[in-house]
Amino acid sequence: MTAEVSTFGPDVPLLDAARTLFDNRWAGAPVLEHGKIVGVLSLADVIAQERSVHAPTPIIVFDALLYLGTRRFEKEMKKITAMTVRNAMTSPAKTVSPTTKVSEIAAMMIDDGLSTVPVVEDGELVGLVGRRDVVRLVLGRDRADSEQ
């Protein structure tokens, strides 16, 4: 876990945040508003701006025209047209506690496609776990096993 965590505010211009992520080689950073985590901005969120939009699929049911996938479309449009961190971030943020097992964090990262996970205790941000942190633990455990 990284204890010193840099964060973004939700109204930071997206390009400034993207530049910060890129220049510091961060995979992502928590977004705080009034001291509370409201989301996480990741490189994947920035890359989403380059994605093409999946338009809703129209279908006719009992002479009514319905569109399937409108929520997904709205969410994609918000990310693609984002000018601020608020519109690009993934929200709500998935978080863990300091006592969460590494295996649970690894599963969350793989299952949910996360590169960073904020660590929260009593509602306060206390750290950040990234994929490199998990790999570091695996390598350290392997080294300890081989020394026995």
C-alpha cells in the first residue's frame, strides 16, 4: 500500500489530471470532494475519450419505439465529452480497508478491471493499492518461501 496518496478534485480539468497521471507514471488516483472519495480517475478513464460510441438499439414493441442501452450510451457520452475529472472518473469508487486480504484485492482488480484501489478506514483515505503493490507482495512472499 502506498500511504502518501495524491488526489484530484472533481473540477480539475481532465487534461491537467491526465498529464499528472502520465508524467508521474500513475495508473490512477482517487478523486476527493469535501474530504470524501467520490471516484477514481484512471488512465483507462482518460483513454475512454478516444473510444467510439455505441448508439442505443431501437426496437418496436406493440407499436412503441424503445431504445435499448440508453443508460450505457449516456455514460459513454459523458466520458467521451468529459472536460473535468468529475465527468471522466469511475464512480462510485470501489474501496478496501487496511485489513482486506491481498487475495481479495487481487480478485477485485481482475474482476472489476481496476488498476488502483483506495484504502479507506473510518471513512478516511489512508492509502492506495496498485497492481505493482500486489505484485511486490507476491514477489516478496516467493522470496520468503524460497529462503526456507
